[in-house]
Amino acid sequence: MALIDTLGTGVSALQSFTTGLDTVANDIANISTTAFKGAATSFADTFSGAGVQVESTNTNFSQGSLTTTGVNTNLGISGNGFFIVQDPNSSAQYATRDGGFTFNSSGYLVNSQGYEVMGINGGSAAPIRLSQSPPAALQSVTITSTGGVVESYADGSQSTTNQITLQNFTNPSLLSNQGGNLYGNMAGAGPLSSPVDPGSSGLGTVQAGTLEQSNVDLTQEFADMITMQRAFEANSRLVTTSDTILQDIINLKQQ
């Protein structure tokens, strides 16, 4: 291997391990982010065999633990599936595991950005919205483990007015992170049929009054950080040594 190849090999390693360290840093930074999914960077040798490159950075969609919040509109998914939310301005839809929902002043179930939670309303796919009964008549709202939105009224009657649905994907790793705990590229990830009721078709159930926590494993993240840090340091020395030798060669030729 030529000396200039050695220098290029070291530089490729510095670039690749910087990406890996960035991934670890992002995971650790989001250790307390609701429903955050950690990622892992994998590496491969280059086409020429002289150096290393980032092969892929894959999101780990394993289940995070559910923590009780006491807010009955907070929804944690226990098992597979994603909520679908819709931007009311653009009608763009996104997948999310973050169930930090509330009912807004218009009666729509929305996330923190004001995006409307999708489901079944009036027998067809639509945003989840409370019935337009007189405010005094509606006493409380509960959400069942299978996504039913049950309204209780002052006269003691109840009615299931909406059905929250979940969507699963053939390859969730192809979902693209849009920020705000939202994922795009749903078509590319391969939706499994239409959104269906929680607890059916291999989907998880909905746990009201809970939120899913980040699935980041700090022990694994620190182990990965140490491994990549040592690799980065070793390759930085390789680059420094190669640069020094090249400078010595130049000096010899000038003498």
C-alpha cells in the first residue's frame, strides 16, 4: 500500500467514525425524549478495500417502556404500530409513537404541534373529534385499549363516537425522521393495508394515561462511544504519522 493510500485510509476512518459518534451523541441527547428510537451506525470497507465508509444508520424500533402520566389523553402503544397524525393546514400525514395528545378547543384530538390524530369518525377515515353535544352534557372522555373513544354524558349515558387506529409497516427502518417525533416516507416503508383497530392484525394495544419512553440503552451507547473514540484516536495518529513521513520525504528531496 502506498503511503498516500495510508493517509487516505486514515482520513476515511476519521470521517466515518465522526458519523458514528454523531449518532451516539444524538441518542444520548434524546434519552428523555418521548417515544424516541435510538439508531446504530454500521461500517463497511470501501470499494477499493483501502479505507472504511458508513454502510448505514438504522433506527431501532424496539418497544420503549410505558410510564404512567395520569393524563387520560396520553396514549402509549404496547406492541407494534404507529399513530397517524395529519397537519390540518397541508393535510400531510406522519407516523408517530408519541401519544402526548390533548383535545383542542374545537374538539379535535391533537399532538403538541396541533396535528390531528387520525382514525374512524362517522364510519369513515377522519381526524378524531368529539361529538358536538352541548358542553355541559359531556362529562368525561375515556379511551379503551382497542382505541375506542367513549364519551360519557350528564344523563348517565355513554357513546363510542370515534375509533383511534394504528398503522404498521413492512420495513419501518425506511421511515424518515422529520423531527418533532414524526416520521415521513410512509409509502416507502410499505404500509400493511389500511390503519386498523389496536389489538388486531398483529398491532399493539393502546394504554391510556401512559407515554412510551425512549428506547435508548445508555450502557450500550457508552460502550459504542468508547469503541469509536478509540478507533478515531488510533486513526488520527495514523494520519499524523503519515503526514509526518510525507513531510520528511519532501524535506529529503529538497536537500
